[in-house]
Amino acid sequence: MKLYTYALAPNPRRVGLMMKYKGIELETQEIDLAAKEQFSPEFSAVNPRLTLPSLVFDNGTIISDTIAICLYLDEVYPGASVFGQSSLERAQVIGWCHRIFFEGFSAVAEVLRNKGDAFKDSALPGPLKIPQIVELVERGNLRISAFFEAMNDEVSNRSYLVGDSLTQADIDLYVVLGFCGWVRRKIPENCPELQGWYDAKKAFFGE
């Protein structure tokens, strides 16, 4: 297997931190998104969707959805699962990952990709030319504010979103909170529980 990634970007970080936690080592190749290497003929031949991360098997099979990569690696590598210890917890973790992606990740991406020249004609990831919609920046920022407040309530008086150990849901929330910094949004003062939770996870990962 070979993992194509860009360690700084949020979706690759979701996989990277899970691998770090479980001690998984894979052959990797960095694709520099800042230099738009995902549009190169070499990478487009690997993944026509032009997205990272991408896990490629020796027979050419490719998994290019972050949560699918995490699920696969979690199952084939030993150690404590980051998808819970029961069928119920597994469902809860996947539900949380979906919620965090929809309410948090996509809100930040909405702000990031709809302003400035860096994402001109690339308001959505992939090969299609998608024009920016400036009005979505304001909406995205409103969504980020709501996300902060909702997550502050959710982490109040608990260290983990599901069960009593780290799961992919915690990894995803931690990554998205850091991703907020890409659009100059920090956890607000009225969300102290969330700030404490984030600081604890940052220390846990040694960042």
C-alpha cells in the first residue's frame, strides 16, 4: 500500500493522527497542495478526483475518502480501535465524524474556498472549475460560530465524545478546530470547555 498525502492539510491530518495514535507506518508520498501538485498528470493518473489523502493498493485499487481510509486501516492494523468497542459505539463514532465534517469542516472550507485568489475557480475540491460565491464566506463564518458553541456544550464534563477512550470522532474534532485557524477563527472566550478540551488533545498528541 502507498498513501498519497499532504500532512498539513486537514483531511490528511485526520488519517495521519490516527496512524500516529495506532503506530501505523506506511509508504507515503507528499503531494504539495500549495504548489497545486494534485493537478499534475502524474497524480491525476493515480486519483482522477485529485483529492488527498489517497490510499493505493498494489493491485491498483484506490480508497480516496478519508473516513473510508481510517476505517480500513483501523480494521487491518492491530491495537485499540478508534471506532469504538461495540457496534453501538462504532455507529456513534461514525455519526460524530459525519456531524463534525458537515457542521465544522465544511463551514471552514466554505469560508476558505470562496475568497482570495488561491482557490479561484476551485471553490470545491476536484477537477471541475467551480466559481467562488463571496456570500458564502459570511454564511460559513456564522456556521463556524454555531459549531464552536455546539461543541462547547458537547465536550462539557467529558474527555471523549464516545466511550472512555480516544476515537476517530475526537481526532476529527481536534483537527477541525485547528483547521478553523486557516480562516483566522479561534475558539471564542465564551467556549471555555471547548478550549480546555482542545488544549488537552493538543498536549496528548504532543503538538
